[in-house]
Amino acid sequence: MLLQIGIIGLGQSGKTTVFNALCFANAKVGDFSSSKTPNIAVIKVPDKRLDRLAEIFASGKVTYPEIEFIDIAGMSSSRHGISGASSDKFFKEASYVHAIRMAQALLIVVRCFEDDNIPHPLGSVDPARDIIELESELIILDLIQIEKRMEKLKHLLKVRPSSEYKSEMVLMERMKAHLEEEKPLRELEFSKETKNFLAGFGFLSIKKALYLLNLGEKQIAQADQLEKRYFPQISDNMAIASLCGKIEMEIAAFDESERGEFIKELGIDQQASVKVIKKSFELLGLISFLTGNEKEVHAWAIPKGLTALEAAGEVHSDIQRGFIRAEVIDFEQLDAAGDWATAKKQGNVRLEGKDYIVRDGDVILYRFNV
């Protein structure tokens, strides 16, 4: 499954800089707010376990999970009347709406850095205000969509009344009331069935959100304090991270062979962008299981809680259809054993049935017959 994350933020927040840092890209920054084409890039999710698995199986191919980041033109505050890509102009563009609504999560960039050469569209740098503005924009857009749907449902109930339409109207009324309290839909609880139904609408404020503070160089040491200041409480469907987009973009511009040395010179242990990618995985409730042989090792990103049978479908529909058993070992045990045969002799490879719940780091060899 290809994961999609939409990058949004107010104009001049540095979100295209963040996009470049995450995706090792060189998209034009500065005036992207007026662009009509989103920046899109697919990146591989690093996993050292997979690199080690390639050594164990002497595999010729390594396939990592992937995330597609979609950098949307800068949002503007409709409440403050700022011109640009506002609710009425920007989000009516079919390409933008599609790009945002198809994403599984949103990466919301909040400007913290000061730079006189990059004026803030609202006149001053105020992260607390911008967080409210961005959330409000998502809420307004969802309200517009719900009101349109309710109008259609009213018509349908007149000409073709049904219990399904009545139930949907009740649901829309509940969501509308929640949004009118200026609360995002991600704070509402829905059954699994309702979540599946709502997925087709692509509501924005229902999506899981990773808020990213874009810091200035002098603010890096205060990252933890700033995260706690602007987000004293964090709900289950959101996460917080921070980075200095400018520095991270500089790191990403280096060749991989030189990147490590530059990071050491900066006195940091890891690219912040790597942490952002990992947090995105965690926010979406994803884990990775591994498969391997001499031809290829592969990490598969799946939602937590999938059974061995369901996970088999991610690998190939034939494996799911002809599932017999799964040979499973924890990666750490296989790593310690050094190879599959030794791990088997040690009794660490176990047979699991179709109802086994796959865990992060499981290395699985499927037995199937079609």
C-alpha cells in the first residue's frame, strides 16, 4: 500500500522547504503559494532491519515501504481576508481538492522561524494563532462539504426516502454540530463501519494530523519546550514534531556519502526528517513485517491488528487465497541466529495460523497452495 501524506500550511511557512528536506527534492521555494500544480514525491522509509535481512538472505534486491508526500500550495486565512489560495478560490481547484482528500494524513507546517526577508502573510510570526487558523480552515472546508451533502440528502429523502439516507442525515447533522463548535472531526468517535463509509468523502479535519513546527536555527535547542508550549495536550489522532527546514534541506542536498559527515559537524545525531517519517508511521498506526529470500527482501507497511491471512493479501492475492500456514520469527531472533536454518534448529521459527496477529518486526515465510 502506498501511503499518502498531504503537506499543508499557511503561505511562507516553509512547507516546500520541508517537502524538499523530506523527499531530497529541489522544488522551487518562496513563491509556490501561487502555483497550480502540487509538488509530489515518493520516498522510501528507512529500516535498518531490512538492510540486515538482505545480508542474511544474500538478497539481490531490497524493497522498502514508501510514502508519497504531496506539497499543496499555501493556504490563506479566509477569516482574515488574506488573498491567495483561500477556501473559496484555492480549494475549488479539482487538483488541489483531490490531492488533499486522497491523503491518509496531513502534515501541517507551522512557522516558528523569524526572517525579515520572508514576510508572514498575517503580518507577524505567531505559531499559536496560525495553529488555530489552519485548523479553522479545515473545519470550514468540511462544513461546506457537509452542508452541500445535507442539501442533496434532503432532496433524496423527498423523492426516494430510505432508512440509509435517514441514517446518513443523522450522521451529517452530528458532524455539522461538532464542527460548528470549532472542533475537528478527528476528535469525534466513529465506529469502524462509519469510518469506512466516511472515507469516501475525504473530509479534511477527520484526517490524522502531524503538526510540524518549522524552527529557526537558533530555536533548535528549544524544540522540546516549543512543542510543549504550543501543544500542551495531544489527542490520539495527532502528533507533534519539529525541525529546522532550512538546515534539513541543506542536509538533504548533500550526497549520501557526505551527508553523515555534515550531520556530525552540525552536532546532531540524526536527520530530523527521519524522525518525522517515523512519527508519520506511528501516527497512522502502521507496523512493518518482513519477507525475504535470495531474490528479494521486502518490508510491508500494514495497519496494526491485521491477521497473518490479511497481511498475506498485501504480499499477493494468491498467497492469501491459498494460505496454509505462516512460518514466523521475530527479527531480533533471526538476526542473532544469523540465518534461517540456524534459527529453525534453535526452535525460534514457529508455525502460525490465519488468525495470528502480525507484530512489528515479524519475518514471515508463507506456506500456500493455489
